[in-house]
Amino acid sequence: MPPVPDAMASELLSRELEGARVVLHSPTALPRASGFLWNRRMVLQVNCRGYVLARHLQPEPSAYAHAPFLEAKIFLQPEVPHYAHHPGRYVIVRNEDGECWSLPHEPLRRPLEEFRFEVEPGRVRWRARQDGIESRLTLRLPMEEVIELWTLRLRNTGDMPRQLSVYPCFSIGYMSWMNQSAAWEPANGALVARSVTPYQRLEDWARVKELKDLTFLAPDRAPDAWEASLEAFEGEGGWHAPSALGPETLAGGEAIYETPLAALQYRVTLEPGEELRWRFLFGPAHDDADIDRLRRHWLVDGAFERARTETEAYLAGGAGCLRQETPDADFDAFANHWLDRQVFYHADTHRLTTDPQTRNYLQDAMGMVYLEPARARETLAFALGQQRPDGGMPEGILLNPGARLKYINEVPHMDHCAWLPLCLAPYLDESGDLAFLDEPIRSRADDRPRTVFERVTLAMRWLLAHRDPRGLSLINQGDWCDPLNMAGPKGRGVSTWLSLATVHALRIWCGIASTKGEEAVAAELAAGADAMHAAIQEHCWDGDWFCRGITDEGRAFGVASETEGRIWLNPQSWALLSGVADADQRTRILEALDEHLDTPHGMQMLGPAYTGLVPDVGRVTQKFPGCAENGSVYNHACAFLVHALYRAGEGERAWTQLRRMLPGPGEEDLVRRGQLPVFVPNYYRGAGRLHPRTAGRSSQLFHTGTASWFYRILVEDLFGLRGCPAGLEVRPALPADWETARVRRLFRGARFDVHYKRTKTTCTTMLSLNGQALEHPLITDIQPGAEHRLEVTLPATPNGP
């Protein structure tokens, strides 16, 4: 089992397979570190120590391995604490002397001679060595089934036979206050936990009776013994030293309206050099027939291998349009193997909910533009099919006829329309599919066919109609920042950010209208954008930065006179992006960001963090300082800033902030953040002055709109390979210390092998396509299937030698 690192090797973390495998060598240095696996019906967040959070659709999100009592069943949450009874999957091994250890690390927490937590795009695996026994525990998911596929291998590396007891222990947890039990069922060949989802109303039974209320662990060979009661398994020793391991065999107990557990025991002899293998299915089922079907399908020769092949093909179908080679090997590994995977997960599964927030749905589609443009087109059309007759967009997109708006989607926010042109324009630029603008879309709300162009124009008019007398965008109970829920519920409060985003959206749509020859629409929306521009300058500039908004009571917040929440990141980013900030304001904004919000882990969303409720701002001020929207390094907002900085010609600043979105390089940063570089999280902890010990800690939550923006930034801003109706524009902004770089870019079916190099002999960027110099940074007449070599010669520094 020798590791073969090929990049960024260290005692703590290494990469293999050119970065497609990330290996953590300690279960304690980064105890919250995790990876995630998914298919279109389920998602698992898998922790290095063996804790697992799983959600599946039936059709609403549900769990089949539960916390002891209360848990958030609908959404994956940030910074979920791990505890003794946290749902997990473990294997305990006891040798002939009665000594025990566990893989991955929980529940026994005994030090191991060697430990490897391996995360790859299609699997998670632990490898360990202890007392002459080499072990491998592997988890995969099939493509279309809600089931976990586990493989356990044990090998005797010594020269003497070994007598072992092997205990696969999968926690099931508190299932239902109405009805729960568990037992080994020979007829099913599985340990089965049964329950009834609690309900009160008679009419709910029609739904509840169709749920997968069974949880089962099915092995490929019958165990020698088992235990189904968590309480009996733990005894007086607890989860970290279970009393059930004392006797030679487990007691074969049942859970009789008690908390279930799936613990099996195998008593084996391993000869020198011999290896044994077990395979297990773990997951939910509707009834006995469902268990039987799953066992017959998956516990047969070749089934796990088929799942691997199907998953690899599925992930390959979500590969992005960019592959890069730069002086930053760690950054390349993330961008080439993990970023497009995260983008694909979001856009292909819609985050495994039946009513994704409209802004999330649209921004996830924007990411898909660079992976599968045709899929992005379908998503954008589907969203427009739920537009209201007045042009407004719903809080969430209903993905099936039985879905309903829930939770945050029952709260009125005012920003959803703004995302339409912001996410549609990249599709048009990448695909050149201007015909999409003329496609008729029939909305289920008004049943009147309108073209895409007409619907987005109607949405822009909706934004213009929902302004206050000053000409600023109303905020109601929130904009992109969900918990800004008390600033405008009376219908008078306004959002500076949304006003700026509306200006940007209007100007984007003006350009598209002009391209389409709709000059009257372009003039109408341009006038609206200009009026809002003037209103923002008159009412929202605070001297060194733009305020966050004005409350129902007429109080500006996010201003210098406040002691908490003085400055917010989003208005400054979007003032740059929209062009509202003039040259002097831009200078002041950048200075203010550096002074008030910048940290070693990225730019905080606001500062200083709130420490208590501000009644006319809202729920955001009640969140813990430095967490989530209250002063964390919220990567989605950081991505807006990076995009704005690149578009404003601030490439070096942009690169600094972009690189800070990822853990590392260096072990000190990895340990502080506590996250593997296999996804970009929604935030890192902020408020370092208040809480320096936790500053920089990752939320570990991979659900974030950051991923789509990150990918767009790579393609269009950093490497400068941006589509436009005429073709491919080339305007790179590489870091000054990159002397060379190489990118392979797929664009409209053509492949571009792009070579960048810096030289002291030029003061301007020069381009050569297939050996021919280009006079302008635009490549036209692009033919599908063609292959090109593009050479980009850059000045020795971004501003010349």
C-alpha cells in the first residue's frame, strides 16, 4: 500500500493521479475534513473520521441514518458538529488478544500505524495499517439508485495466521417517535430497521405510506452474529468502548422500540498474505420486496464494477471546457479535477431539492454554460416558464408538479429578476445561440406564450417598477442576502446592492437588445439604468464607500458612522462591476476594502461583524459574529468581487482574492481552514479580531453559488478566453509572476491549445493563431471540430516592462 504522490506531497496531505486523488494522512489534524459523493437522487458528505451525512429525494429530501433526536432534515448545514452518535459508517477489528481498533477512526479513536483518507471524484476510500493488518474501506454510489455501495478488504501482511473478529457498524439512529424497531432478518439477508414517519393528519397517510421508511444493511455473506440495539451495543462502555465487544460474539439482539444500530460480526482466520473481501449495501427501502430487488441487483459479481464504470462516464460528461497548466500546481489540480465537478453537481441535481431558490437555480445554470451549454439553455427556459404575469420571478423554481415552495422560498425577496440577464448573457456569449432569444416560452402562471427576449424584458420592467420614490430598488424581506429580512417589510426600505445589480442587469440587456435590433427597448432600459445610476450616487454614497441600504424608517446602514456592519462587500463589488463608481470612488472603495474587510483567508462580507440584533436590519445581525452572512469570508460574495476586479482592470488584486478561496498552500493554512481542497466552501469564518482562534475555519458546506462564478472567472477573466457573438475574445489577466501557462479550451466545438508566455521585449499583448499574427484580440469563423494553436505573448509585467 505505498503512497505514490505526484504533487504537493507532505506529511499531512498529498496528491496522486495528477491531482485527481487527494490523500489526507491524519484523522486528527483536519478532523472536519470531508468529501462528497452524489447521484441524481442522493448526496453524501463523508468525513475523514467516518461520519456521514446522507440525504435522498422521495421526492422531498429525507434521511435514512439519523441523529439521536433532532436534526435538520431538509438542507445540508454549515459547520455541522460531529459527536458520538453522529451518523457514521465504521468497521471495528478485534485481534486474538482482545485488542481493538476501528476504521476510519471513529468510534474507538485508537491511533493507527498508517492512515489514508483518499478522496476521488467517484469514490471515497480509507486505507489503514495496524498490527500487521492492512485494511481498505471503499464507498461508491450507483448512478440511479438510492443505495451506498461499500467494500471492505483486510489483508494479513505478517507471517503468522491471524484470528480476527470484524464488526461492520453502521449507525441508524432515532428514526421515529411513532414506530421503530430493528433485527437481523434471514429472509431478507439483511439487518433491517423499520419505522413509520410521524404524521398527524389523516390525509398525510397517503404520502407517508409511499416513503422509504426502512433502513437496511445487507452483506454479501451472512454474519456470524449481530446486534440491532444501539443501547445494548454500547452498554456501559459507550460508543468509544462498546460493551458488546467484550464477549466472543455479539448477542443477536433486536431493537424493540429502541434506537436501532446495524452491527454485524464476522469471525475469520487470515493466513499470511491472505486477503478477505466483503461487500455491503446500506440505505433506505420501501418494503421487503425493495430490499430483495436491491440485493439481487447489487450483491452479484460485476455490479460494483458496473457502478464504477457508469459513474466515471457520468462525471466525464460533466467535464468543463478548460484544462490548465500553470506555475501553481495545487491550483491546477483543483481547477482541473474538482471545480467542474462541483459546478456539475449543482447544476445537474439542482442541489437535490424540489424547489431550488430562483437565484441559485439561475446561477447554477450559468456554471453549466461552460460544461454543457445545451443543458444550461434548458434550465433557463424552464425557469422562464414559471415567470409571473407581471414579469416577476417566483422565490423558487418548482421542479415537479407535486413540489411546493418551502422555508426560505416562502419569504419575499426582490432580486430574482436581476439574475436573468446576468446568467443568460454568458450562455449567449459561450454558445452564440442568439436564436434562443426568439424561442417562445409558455408560462404556467399566465399561459401566454412570450419569447425569451420578451420575458427577460418584462422582468427588467418589473425591476424598474419596484423602486421607491428616490428611484432605488425596494428590498422587502431580502435580496441576495437572505437574512436582510427587517430592512424593508413595510415597503419603503431599499437595497443599494440590488439597485447596483439592476443597473448592471439593465445595461447587459440593453446591449443584447441592441444586438437584436430592438432599439426602442434598449433606449427604454438604458434610460432606466441611467436614472438608477444617478439615484445611487445621490442617496447611497457615504464618502468612502456605498451604503448597504436604507431601512423602512429612512436610516442608511452600512455607513461609516456605525460601529458594527459599517461596510458591506457586495455594494462595493457591484459598484465596480456596474460602472456606477467613478474613478475617485473606485480608489476610495479599494482602500476601504483593504482596510476594513481584507483577511488572510479572503474578503469578509461585512465588517465589523454584528454582535446583536439590529431590528431594522434583520436576522443577519443575529447570526454568530464571523459566521455565514454576518462577517464571514463568504465566498459567493468574494467571487463577485473577484469578477468585478478583473473587469475593472485590477488583475493582481483579483488573483490574490481568487487564490484565497482555496485551502493552502501550506500545512498551516490547511490546518486552520480544516478542509480538503476538493471543493470551494460557502464560507470561511471571519471576525478574526473578535474570535482569532476560529478565523479562517471552513464551513465544510459545498452548496454554494461560488462554484459557478469561480469557473466563469477562470475562463473569461483569468485566462481571458471569453465568448462573444462574433467569436472568442482573448484578454488574459495572468498574475505577474506567471512567466508561462497553458490552457486547453473547448469553444463552440473547436479546440484551442493556448500557450501564454511573458517577455521583456513587448509592451503589449500579442496573439498568434496557427502561426499567423492577429491584429485584434478576437478569433472569428470558428468551426466545430477544428483544432488551433493560440500563442499569447504578454509583457513582463501587467503594465509593461
